[in-house]
Amino acid sequence: MSKHPNCRNPRHDKVSRREFLRTTGSAVAGACAVVLVLPEGSAEGVEGADYDWNQHRWVYLVDTTACIGCGSCVRACRAENAVPEGMYRTWIERYEIPAEGEALVDSPSGGEQGFAPVTSSLNVRKAFFVPKICNHCLETPCTQVCPVGASFSTRDGVVLVDQEHCIGCGYCVQACPYGSRYINPTTHTADKCTLCYHRITKGHKTACVEICPVGARQLGDRNDPYDPVNEILATRRVQVLQPELLTRPQCYYLGLDMEVR
Amino acid sequence: MNPESPLIHTKHVFRAALLLLAVIVTLLLGRSLFVPDTWGEYGWYRGAAVDDHRARQVRHLGDDPCAMCHDAESADHSAGVHAQIRCELCHGPVVLHADLEEGEKTGDMPIRRSRELCELCHRELDARPAGFPQIDVREHLSDQGADLTPDACFECHDPHSPY
């Protein structure tokens, strides 16, 4: 068939319909063949390729009686996850509780560069550090308010944000009662602790757990009966942050004081 | 056509059905355009987002890679009281320093050889657990008759295996 009389495209002179159908057809057939031939488990040999999220349920344990407030976890988290300056996926709070009056709570730069001695003249009788991260709640206020489904819980119990799908509206930042989320100033999307999902699904511990010099932070797997964290949860007295909110946090605390919110 | 015949409305019904079909086709087309491929694979979210998270690079790799080149420091470290302290706590993530697959050094480790580094853990603070070794560095240095220099601690203490 001749080309359209109005067509000025010189390329249309060269390809006949028959030729076009032949080349396109073989290209499509070739592409289909490649898809069919590729084995399904082509990622074998890659670290963590055999990970099955139905076999795990991650929990986190913080021993506030062990934390020395060195801030190594905050620095490791920043280095591992490229957390922007001024934002924190994990941070350390210091509580100084005097015999009478208001408790003094501070977290200078999230505790990233440690803490300086307190200079107040309060008669402090009780003082301690409380490391905090996303609680990876089972009843998540943050994922429930997301209008586009960019925030979700994985089957192994981790709350994640889809960085490609998030529109950065900030509802989840407001909804989290623990202040665990922030808007990433580079990507303009919601960001938070991923429980180092790229690490725990490849057999590593989270960066903060890995780096903690005193074992104040531990990662546990509820589905592993021999997990030491399961043993602690079963036999020791543990608490979660703000249990009255019924968010069912999966970050448990040993030695948590009533002043901590 | 006989105005009594039930077929008199065929045309209208046909037009309405055609319109409905057009709306459904437009909706389906729009959906396939705007809804991501893996949406709903596991729940009301993009299934590929899970893989996006998993695909990220692991940057802290523990003490084993360090021992591959730094035998002496590694032996010192694992025999001392800092044995349970990860190399990367003071030195930063190993990926800044070496390509482990190629076995090549790729950059200098940012070593923070300063008093402040020691003080992060050992400065005397009332919020630290009582049994943890802590010190008032100024007091300690004046007791020892030493100057308050930036790297004063390292004059006497080897950070890999301190006493």
C-alpha cells in the first residue's frame, strides 16, 4: 500500500507493511522467548535470596539499664542508611529525675555525639538513658492514615515506606505517637527506621544492634524458639512505650521508668 | 414501527449500554496506566517496594573483613577488654574503606584519634550504669601530671586493647 499523500516522513518510504510486521513479530516473539526461558530462581547465590518472610517475625528489645548513652547506634544508623543531617531514625533520650519536681529530659543531636554532664543544681537521684526507634507496631496508626498506600507492614513485622509511591503529605509523621517519622529533605518523602530491612533479610542484625558496645539493643525473631530475645520476653518483666494507645509496639523495654513516654 | 412494540426502546438501550461500556473501558485503561504493576501483590501497597528496601547495600559488616588485612590490630583487639566492641564503632562502616568483593582498598578509614572519641563512652555521667568504667578526664590528667591535649588518652592507653 502506498503511503498517505500528506505524509512527509522519508522513513515511511522505506518500510513496507509486510516488512514491518515481520520485524515486529520476530522482536515480540524473541522477547517472549527470553521471558519464558529465564529460570524463576535466577537470583540464586545472591545473599539472602532464600529469605522467606513467612518464617520470621522481627521484634526489638532495649535494655535501658545497660545503655551508656554513647550514641554509637545513632552514628551507625546514619552511616548505614544515609540518614540526612538533622534527622534521626533512632535517638537516645536522657532522663534526669530529681527527688522533687519535673524530670529533666534531653537529647542533644539525638545523642549522636554523646552527652555532656548535667550542670543543673537539681538533686537528681535517678538518671538513665532511653534509646528509641520506630516501634514497628502491630496496630499501626501511621500506615492507616496513608492516603496512597505508600506505608505498609511486611509479613515479617516491619513497617516500611515505599519511597517511590509516597507523596510526602506528612500525615504519617503526624499520626505516629512516638515521633519516629520525618520528611526526608532530599527526597521529600516520609522516612523512618526500616529495622535495617536490607540487613535482617540477609542474615545480619540491624546496624544499631550490631554496633551497640554493651548489648543494650537486641534484635529478636518471634518465630525462632531458641532466640535469646524470646527467652527474655518470656521470663523477664518487659514494657512497651505508651501501651495505653493500643498500638501494640514490637519494641520492648527492660527497666523502663514511668517517666518515659 | 408499531408504537406498541417493546422493541421501540432498543435504540436507547443500545446507546446507554455502549456508553456504559465506554466508561468501563476508560476506567480499566486508566487503572492499568496509573496503578503500579506489583500493586496488591501482598496487600494494599506496591509489592516491589519490599524488594527496593531489600536491594540496598549492607554497609556495616562486622569485624571479620578487618582481620583479613589488619592481623596485628585484630589480634590485639580480640585479646583485650574491648573485644566485644566492633571495629566499625570507632572507625565507621567498612564499605568506606574497602571493596570486599575485589579485595581492594578503596579509601582511607576516617579515624577519629581524639579524646572526645573515648569520652563518648567513658566520660563520667550520672545517667550511665554505675558499674560502667567512667572517668573525669580533666581530673584524671591532672592527677597523672599530663596535659589536656586532643590525643592525651592514647599516650598511655591503646584503644584496641586498653587497660
